[in-house]
Amino acid sequence: MVQIDYTGRDNLEVMQEAIKYNKYLMELILDYAKDGDLIVDFGAGCGTFSFPVASAGYCVTCVETDPVLAASLESQGMTVLSDLNQAEDESIDYIYAINVLEHIEDDTGVVALWYRKLRPGARLMVYVPAFQVLFSSMDRKVGHVRRYSKSELCQKLSGAGFEIEVSRYADSIGFFATLAYKLFGNVEGSINRRSLRFYDRWLFPLSRRLDAITHHVFGKNVYALAVKPKLAVAKCSI
């Protein structure tokens, strides 16, 4: 894995104030966790999710390539790997990656790495920004390479051998908020704390309700739950 020095640490810190949004993501992560799982937080950042997942009683290993963020996690008692290749093959029960895959140029290679490290029957949950049309100064600031459609994300996962169990768009109102940011936001790509708090408190709960209707069509983000098959399909040769 290539080391990534994260260029948007200030935005990452601001996003910790998105309390309802982060609570939703935590619920999404825990929905697919099982008792006794060995869990990997891939791209753990500043521990927004790894700390509460660990507090919920799960065994969590953080994978974080940014040296500053990794050192901070270690100083707070987390187990940290700089590269998932350090883990044994077929040793992990559950990997979640929240807003990480879009940072990685060779996303196909990373998906293949996830497949190799997961046990047969293990789960993968990937949550990424949706729709390239929304790509803005904020994406550039934090080092995004791309945004995904639902079909693109699912094809990427199934191409590595995963079976897709769930795929949905999320945060429907956020789609329009992000489009407005692209058209009228600042060129630096920074997040306004006051605007974030307002959206998180008042609009995101409404967006979640609308997602029940729009999740097949659009949203600011897209996520998929994938499973590594328990029995690999043998390829026949003549």
C-alpha cells in the first residue's frame, strides 16, 4: 500500500462535529458487525469510528498510512497497521472503509487486497462519495481521485470476487447541498463549521427519511455491503 499523507486533516477534524451524520455511519458499521469479529477500520483517520467500535466491545485494528494520524491513534492505545499487507491472509472477519477508497489511485488493487485478507464468509462495508458530477474543490483538497456511482462500486467489488448483498445511495439532500457547494463554495475546499452544524442538525435527519424513497437513484454517498463467498468457484480449464 502506498503511504498517504492526508491533505485534509482540518476537514477531518471539522467532520467530527457532524454528530448525527457520524452516528448514522456508526449504526451502519455496527449493523454488519458480529460478536467475536476481528474488525479492521481501513483508513481509520483520527479514530472517529474505531474508538466507538472498540468501546462497543469489538476487537478493532486500525489501518492508517498517514504517519501523523497513525501516531495519534497509537498514542491513544489503538492497534495500528501502516499496511494491510501486514495482516495474515484470510484472518479478518469484517472490514469497513468509510470515505477511503476514493483516495486511492489503484482502487482495484485495494479491493483485491481486502478480498485476500478476509476469511471466507467475511464481510466488507464500503462507503464512498457518489457521482463524479459533484467533484469539487473539497474533493481536491482532501485528495480524492474520484467519486463513484452505485454500479461502478458494485462492479469493482464483484470483479474481485465479492458477492453484493446491499448497495444504496445515501444522503439525498446532501446531493443538492454538495452540488451547491461545487457551484458557489470556496475554492480552498474548506468546510464551514456553522453550515456543517446546521446541515447535520436540521437537514440530515430529513435527508435520511427521504433516502427511503431515493436510495436507488441518487445521494451524496453510496455504500455497499459485500461478502467473500465461503466456497470459491473453481475455474475449469481444458
